[in-house]
Amino acid sequence: MKLLVTGGAGYVGSVCARVMVDAGHDVTVVDNLSTGNRDAVPEGARFVEGDVSAVAEDVLADGDVDGVLHFAAQSLVGESVEAPEKYWYGNVVESLALLEAMRRTGTPRLVFSSTAATYGEPDAVPIVESSPTRPTNPYGATKLAIDHAISSYTVAHGLAAISLRYFNVAGAYAGAGENRRVETHLIPIVLQAALGHRDSVKIFGTDYHTDDGTAVRDYIHVHDLAQAHALALEAAVAGRHALYNLGSGAGFSVRQVIDTCREVTGIDIPVVEAPRRAGDPAVLIASSDKAIDELGWQPVKTALPTIVTDAWEYIRALGDRAHSATA
């Protein structure tokens, strides 16, 4: 297939682009490099630098593109609270421009990188696709707004679309991994501390009603995630917008993640206990049964040591190319 990958210089987008290239697809990456890295774009993919709204229609009009994988987005929860305008414009306005470009050029299918943040604080876990959507921050709200826009385009214009809602993505694949200027994800933060790029790791909350008192989250390997995007491209049906959660189906606590990082690295990573952060639920775990049943998705790298080992090998190999550790 001939594919457009927006945000393909970012972490998840670059891995998915790499998987698509490896599968023999003709891939064009669009990215404005505001948070992505040019060297993350896989060899064999064409690269176009620019905002989606500025360049996507030209790319789509250039040939018969079979589908779009849409990753380009602003994605820092805290920043979305402080600067919501950046998120409503960068996520919603840019995505509407992409939908219009797809409509005008007759591009038939879309796989959208949505998020579990659309659910907010769940009433029950594991979270299923029919769970209420009550986002607690502008990041989740903007992603949910895009999901609603996609639904309307499938009904009105026959677009074939699938949204994939996932939780904590980690690990690395074929030399591609997390290398952000501002890092907020637990596993890379802990590994940065193992390398000495941070003095310690903060545990926010030790009094949750969990086995060890720390928050529990669902982690998914980035390569398993990329495989789900490939399956979604094949499964998209004209006039239908399908939603799927993606996760490992198992939860790991903050302490379990830190202990696993210690075991993998062989380094006694220092921790500092801190109060809970407002709005952090005790447990967030996804049910991926629907994706398994309907897409035929089979995640294989679900063991936490496997995820951490892949991330550790990647971050050590970065060397001087790694961004400074900030949060």
C-alpha cells in the first residue's frame, strides 16, 4: 500500500513507519520536527517537513494514497492544562485539515492514534471500549473531539476509519525508541536515572489501595502496538469508525517498574517518595479483548523485563544523540 504517516519522526510514529517500510509498503512521513527527530524517520521512507495542515493535501494529491496513519499531535498532559490553546489548535484544527485533505483527494482509510486519556478516571477496570468518555484534561478532550469528527466523516463521506486507544507505550524496535526533549513517561525516566542523567526517580503516591501502595498502569510494547496499526489498516471498512483499546491486559505498579529497571540495568536506582498528583487514578488497565477478537491482534512482548530491556538497550545506544533529561 501507499501510506502517509503523520508524526512519523516521533516515537510511536517512527516505529510504525519502520514496520510499514519493512512490510514493503510505500511510506511518506510528514512531521514538523517540533518534538520528533529527523534521524528517527526510517530509511526507505520519503520525508516531508511541515505541519499536517500545510503539506498533507499536496502529499495526498501527489498519487493514489491508500491510507493514512495519523500520529501527529501535542501529547503532554500537564502542558495541555497550562496551554490548552496549543492543544485545541495543534490537535483538533490540524486533524480537521487532514480529514478535509483526505476528503478532497479521495483517500479512503485512516488509522488514528487516539488515547486512553479519553476515558478519564474510569468507574471500573479493565477499561472497555464502551466505558464512559470523561477526559480530565485538554489532551484527552482534544483526542476525543477528533474521534467524534472522524465518526462524522465516516457517516457523511464513507471514510474507513479505526481509532486505537492505548495506554503506556514503551520499549524500542530496530533502533527506534523514546528520545524526547521533555520526558514524562515512567520507564525512560527511570532509565535516565540509571544512566545518571537524573538524580533520582519520584514515586508520586505510596498510599493507593494497591498491593504495594503505588499506582498501577498498563504497559504495551511499541512493536506490538505497530502490529496493531498494520492490522487496523487492513480491517478498516468504508463508512464505519471502529474503536479499539490496546494494552497488555496486565498492570504493573510504579515500584514494580522501578524494581524491574534495577534488575535489568544492575543499578540501584535511587527513589524519592512524593505525595500523590491530583487526578491520578490508582489503577488503569485496558481490556484488549475486542482488538484480539476482531483484528486478530496478538501482543507477544508483554513481559515487563522484555519491554524494559529493549528500552534500556536503545537508550544506552543513543549516547550523545540523547536529549537532556527534563520533565
